Amino acid sequence: MADGPVFPPVLTAERDSLVDELLQVAAEVGSSTVCDAKVAAALDKADGLSRFADAFAFPTLHLEGENACEDGRQAVYLCGNSLGLMPHKAREYVNEELEAWAKSGVRGHHEGKRAWLWINERVTDGAARLVGAKPIEVEVMNSLTMNLHVMMAPFYRPTATRYKIMYEAKAFPSDSYAFASQVRMAGFDPADALIAVAPRDGEYTLRTEDIEAAIAEAGDSLALVCFSGIQYYTGQLFDMPAITRAGHAVGAKVGFDLAHAVGNVELRLHDWGVDFAAWCHYKYCNSGPGAIAGAFIHEKYAHDAELHRMAGWWGHNKAERFLMEPEFVPDPGAAGFQVSNPPVLQTVAVEASLEIFDEATLPALRAKALRLTMFLELALESALGSDHVVSITPADRTPAAASSRSSSPSRSRPSMPHSRPPASIATSVSPTSCASPRSRSTTRLATSCGLSSSWRRLSSRRRMCERVY
């Protein structure tokens, strides 16, 4: 098992190093400040990922009232944490399968460029690379919350004394709903069986030592520890290896909701010994609204046919699946947890995105994401002033995701991207769609808009992203 996170924490000195890099670029272009269009243009020019911006379709602006402007102008897209941009290849691949359906009908299950019977196998390897897993440990299936329920069938097995589930306070609501429903179905009271770990008073984010202490305190009452990989609200990247070790030390199973982590940061689920994980593909993985999701189950469970599971025919041993026998024999690994055949059109959209990730590579995307986020923070501070906006995403990014959330004490200033009341703004700077330092959130594939373009829009303080999702 790896000893720590893939990315070392961006502590104060390392954060200063990123600022120093930006200041060096500023000096080279004759600017006294980082927040200058010339600096953004220089960064764009030197960006090795800028070519990937052309792989995505960008929305256009359609603003009304005080923000009125001509229709058709390409948006600076800062909402990748909500829905990623569409790869052009996704349209191409979906259209190919629509054409195959039209021409071949049921024969498409066995014929053509992508025989539908084995369509999931086209994305398994790429998804496994994205989460640091072996192909046998990963399956693309269902939706995120459904996969959490599917994973809790084998990994939440409460007893009279070991029945509690621990997660972070202010987790995405769907997670807490799922946990509560699971403990109720097992006959327990959520008020007693659920432990939500909150930050210390006056702090926005959790300290790893506090999570470890809470796990140790709960001890052998814990059946399951299930945190987010990246906290959707604050952008905090949790120390997943440390949480996994702490959970296993008290005999609990450990899983993660990786909705904001997959495609955003490097993961090593296999090496970390995580029991299970679930994620969506419509955010940083740019696979479309409501895209088919992903699940991970560690290899150590791959051949345990006795694991409790929500069985369905697509999880049956594929060599015998169409014999239609009444006795369920699971496929080895994560494939044995499939319930139904995957939707072909959604699966090829995932395929289109994974091809871009393989070409761009996560290490390169992550390096860019850190710089994009730093540039964005400096730009926001310059445009709005530190008295108007405070970042609640960890400054000592453990490591921080490529997305940032700001809390504004003054509501008189225009908000930028995807806002949630009362005055919190989530900004997503995506390294792929924003190929040149364009933009993405909690770090996304490639940012959706170049730095120079982003800076022009930010400096004019136009509220062009409020209605762009």
C-alpha cells in the first residue's frame, strides 16, 4: 500500500512556489502583476495541453437584462464541477451507434465496430487507469448513488454491536440519504447509527488527524467509513490512504464517493487498499448529463462468490450468461456486480472522454490544474478584493483539487460560475477543456476556456457564467 497521497500537500512553501512561477512569467512579459492579460497569454502560449480545447464543444452566451450581450459568444465555462463539456468525439461515437441500430437492429449486439454485448469492455481499462486500479476491479455501470447502494450490499453488513457508518458532515445529500436508508433497512436509527464528522469550530475543512481520531473513538462500533474523495462544497481533497488505514485498523470497511475526484486528481485505489468506490462520469470525465457511472471493488474480493450482492443477469459469468440458467454464478471482480446490460449510447460517450484522458495524462492535467487554480485565486482577489471574497478551499491543498469555492461576505459583487445560496460560488477550472489555462473546477479534464479569455471576462466582471451549467 502506498504510504501517502499521490500528490504531496501543497503547503505554504509550495503554494508560494506556484506564485513565484507566475511572478517569473509576469517579469518575462514586463508586467508587475500576475493578474495581467499578457501573463495569461504567455501561459496559454506555453501550455502543452492547449490543443485539447479544440476537442470540446463550448456553450455560447445568452444573457438578458443588465447582463445583456449579443448571442453566440463563446462562454468562459467554469461549471465543470457540475457538468463537463461535450467532447466532439462523443457526438461522433453516439451517432455511429445510432446508425448501427438503424441499419443492424438486434444484430448490433454481435456485429459492427462495437458489438454491444461487450460494449462495457471498451471502457473498463481506461476507467481503471483513471482510478489507479486493475481492470478486474472496475466496472462502468449504473449511476453514482445506485452504485453506493450496490456496494453497501456486501460492505455494510451490520451486527448488533458493529453497525455505524461514518462520513463527512455536509457530504453531498444523496450520500447521506443513501446511508440513512441503509441503516433503516438494517433496523437501526440513523440518529444513532450515522456519524458525521464536522470541522472544528471556525474552520471550513476537516483535519486528517481529527478524522483518524473520530474513527479510533468509534472503534469496533464502526461497520463502514465512507468519505468523499474530494469534498464537493469546499474542494478539500481528503487523505484517502490515511482514512483507509484508520478504518481498517478498527475493523471497518472503507469506501469513497469519488464524484469530484475522478478525472480531477490522480488516484491509486488498488495500492491504497480501498475496499470499494463509486463515481460519476458527467463532471470532470465529460461524458454527458446523467452519464453511466463507475464502481471499484478491490481485487482481494474478486473471487469471493459468497459476497452479498444485488445480483442481475449481466453480473452472471459471461461465458454462460445466455444459457439462462436459474443459478447465479458471478463474473469475477467488479463485473460480477453488474445488474443490467449497460446503455450503449452512454457507454460510448464515456469511451470518447477516456481516450482524451489517456492522451493528455492525469499527471500533466494535475500540474496544470494547480497553476490554473492559483491563477484564478489571484485573479479573483485582484478583481474583487480580499475584503469581498475569501477562499474556503484549503490553501495548503492536501492536495487541493482544481476547483475552488469562495465565500463572499458582500453580495453586491457579481458572482461568476455555478452558485448556490447564500453567497457561495464554486469555480471549476478544467485542465482539458481549458486546455491552455482555460477553466475547470475541483479540477477537471482540460479547462473550458483559455486563461487570456478568462482574464478578459473576469476583469470586465460580467456575470456571464451564472446561467451556464
